[in-house]
Amino acid sequence: MRVVALISGGKDSCYNMMQCVAAGHQIVALANLRPAENTGQTDELDSYMYQTVGHHAIDLYADALDLPLYRGFIKGTSVNTGRVYTTCQEDEVEDLYHLMKLVKDKEGVEGVSVGAILSDYQRVRVEDVCRRLNLQPLAYLWRRNQEILLKEMISSNIQAIIIKVAAFGLDPDKHLGKTLDQMEPNLLELSEKYGVHVCGEGGEYETFTLDCPLFKKKIVVDSAKVVVHSADAFAPVAYLHFLELHLENKEESSGAFMVNSCSCEVSCNDDDIFASSEEDEPQKNIPVIWKSLKHNSLDFTKTFGSSGKSLNGYQWFSGITARFLPSKGKNAQEAAREAFSSLRANMTSEGLKLKDIILVHLYMKSMKDFNVINSVYVTEFDLCPPARVCVETLLPDGVLFYIDCLAHKHDIAMDDVLCDEKLVMHVQSISHWAPASIGPYSQSIKIFVPQWAPVQFVLVIAGSSIFLLKVLPVFTSHCCLSDYYFIFMFQFCFISGLEDLSRLSCNW
């Protein structure tokens, strides 16, 4: 993809650019937001979204990387600070939207490089901007182990210095201007003693990158002064204000740089996953024999049905069927819309809305119809969509897909206590954390203690053996096997891998 990189000058945005290039993307432009000139805050802005300290030196990045740089002013403030962001014209997020729209129109970019590691606040808002502009956010650092990540940055030759300190144990006189490799021992010690985030994700410190393997020229600081923002006796806040900088040509290199092709913390080598020995002989794959489905083996003529509402506010709905007969002039999209209209009407009769759905089971006749069905599905569930399990299975002729779903009314009182709002994790950025879980469904939804996640167990069936690769701490699971013969072996592996069986129910 053609990618624009959001840059702040910090180590994270630079290292994420390197990850984008390693993944085969092309960085074609840079983008940065700086304090508006009329704010009176020329060095640092009190912003929830943006690092602005050191912004005077950002113009050098265009020459250092030999890329066009687009800059805008931060005119708004942090107005909409909720977990879910919705458009608010006075918010500083809208300044990012206008800047990204300009870059997309000028450069034809398809993706956005984002250096977010831990902040849901920033991720949610960047993803909202990208959603509105049909851009794909690329956040390869998201949720990475910070100790490992810092070591990777140092070993990848990112030359960044500490430009701001704001935490107990960080001294402006000692630590400002120090490089990452010089600071690593201190940061690891502070993390162990006081819980300081090694990569500064708690605002403990900020960095400015002077050089990295993508730079064609390096930035050199000629002079700078220390500005004390808060002279706190325990955790003083201070930053470097650059007075003079210049660019220097770098020594000729091959132009290549080393970034691991996969930054997953668990090795993905087959030898680490599958049990093997020298005595094992290669076995032939057992062919999967699909049995034809008789029209009367499953009854899809039943009308919409629902369970009673539980004491905790949960309610199952089933019987949502999309009927598709091309001979009658109906297309797949129309069939999907009719099915969701039926679901919406029946839920309304129960005093519920589509936004109350927390888990969807989508059974499709053919994955060839996935894009068509998804195009309708995404319009029904916009912000905070439910978790979803989607599988292809045998369905009778004329049935496009079948849905059952679980809803929860989170605003009802239980035991004289009002329920908390549901917590939704809906990550749309491509990352090493969740590279295959991008779509119109949430990775996790938490209401009270139960946590619903779109998890399917990964099974490898080799001969007569079955291997359970991972058991995750979810509260419901769904297992699809190609043959009833395997169910007893799976049950044995599954149950022996659970620490608390009472917490989990499994549908077979």
C-alpha cells in the first residue's frame, strides 16, 4: 500500500515506519500536527492526542527522509474524551481528519502508519479518522511487550534522544539528551521498582529521533536549552528546546536494514507447534468427506425465536435466515437486508436494539458470498459491533446464511445496582497483536465478569491424532469438526486444558 506516516519526531513513529516497509508497504508522505501559532504555547501543547515537544525540528524530516511533509495546526481541544469517539467539530481529532484528507487527495495514500503502543484513546481516534476516509491504519507496535520493543528499536539502529522527562526517577539534569541505549538500564530499573513504562507509554518521557535506517540524512543537534515546566521535588517536568540543528549526509550503505519479518512474541515455526520425532513416519492426509445435506435434516422454515431474558439480562435470538433465490429476481444484498430488517423488528418487539447484541454466530452457505454479506453487515453494526464467529457450513438450497445472536440489555438494574456500560475492544489497525482479526466485529466485549470473544480453536488433524494448540480464557466456544469420530479426542484435550471448567460452556 501507499502509506502516509504520522510522525511526532518520536521513536515509535519512526520504528513503525520501518515495520511498514518491512511488511512491503511504501512510505510516500509524512504528516504532522503542531500547535496553532495563536495559542501562545510555542513548544508544547497540553494535548491528549499529539506529542508536540520538539515540533520545531520536524521540518528537517522531509529532507532527512526525502519525502513530502504535510503539516497542519492543532486548532481544537480534547472535547470528546469518551471510550468511543464520535465526530465533534471542536475536537482536536478533526484537525487530524482534515490533514489526512488533504494527504489522501494529494498523494493517493491507502494506509496510515501509526506509532501507537498502548493508548486506546489515541488508537480509537486515529481508527475513526481512517474509517471515515477509507484508509487502513497500520499499528505494528500495538500491544507489543515494551521491554522487547525497546531492545528491538535499539538493535535496529534507531538513534533517538530523551527530549522530555516527567516521572519519578527521571532527572532533567542527568537524562535529557541521553540516547535510548544509554537510558535502557535506567528505564528497566525504574520499571521494576516503580512500574514506569519502559517505552514511555504513561507519559514518563518523550523522545526525538535523530537517525534511523530509513533516513538518507541524519539530524545533528548543535545547541539546545532545558526548559523546566514543573519544578516538582519528586518528579520534575522538563524538556529540551532545540536552538540550532542541521542535517549531515550519512555514509554510503547498501540501503537495506534488518527488521524481523515477524515480531510476534511466540515463535511461528512449525517445529515449535507440532510434536514430532525421528520415529514418526509421514502420514497421508485423511480426505474430508462432505455428506450431502437433506432438505429436511434441518428445519429452516421455523419462524424467528428467542429465549427468555435471564436474570442477568442475557437473551438469545435464533431463526434469522436470509433466503436467496436468484430465479425470483432477488440478489444477495437484498436478501441480507431483509434478514437484518427481520432481526431488527423482532428485537424491537422485545425492547432491544441491534446495538444490544454482543455476540453473533454467522453460518454461511459459501464464503464466496462473504464480501457481499459483509457489505450489508457493516452498515447494521457501526460503532462497537458485537463479537462474531463466521463459518461456512452446509445449508439447504435457497438459504444464503443463518444467524443466531446473544443480546444483553446493559442499562437494567440488578440487585439494586445499575449495570456498568459494556467494555468493547474493536481494534481496526493491522498489527502483530491481531493481524487476522480485522473486520466489522469486536475482538472482545466485557460485561461484568463474562468476556465474549470471537475465538475458534485451531486444530491440526494428522492421521488419528489431534493437537489443541491453545486454550484461551473465554466464556463460550464453538468447535466444528469434520467427523464425529474426533469429538471424543477433542473433548479429552479440551477439558484437560481448562483450569476452571465451570467458567466455560462449549457448543459442539
